[in-house]
Amino acid sequence: MSKGPAGGVYRYLDTTASPGGYIYRVTEVDNGGAESDLSQCLVEIQTDEEQRNAVIAAVGIVVIAISAVVGGLILDPYAV
């Protein structure tokens, strides 16, 4: 979604896209045929497996971070 110079809202739903990377561009064409790009957006569509792996990696990072904090609190010689 992008706002144009006059405040318009543009939406596009690509129902044919498959997993991969895409660049979508909103281009304005005036009456004389001159073009100017208003907005550009990079979209990455992941497969179900890629999404699942990303969630597993995020959970792993959170578990490591929590373990590090807990370990630091347990091993801290100045902890009361």
C-alpha cells in the first residue's frame, strides 16, 4: 500500500505470485506519457517450510537469550 502525492491509496493483490522475491512499483503516467515512480516495495514470499524454519530459529534465539539472562543472574557474585 502506498500513498500518492494527492493522498490516494493504492492496493494490489497478486494472486499469481509463488515463493520468491518480487519488486512492485507504483508508477504514475501523465497525459503526455511521462512516467515517474511513486513507490517501490520489495516482497519476499516464503514457502511453508521456510516460515516454519524462521519460527523455530526465532524461538531458539529467545531460549538462548533467556538462558543467558538466567545464567548470568545465577552466576552473578553480587546478586542478593
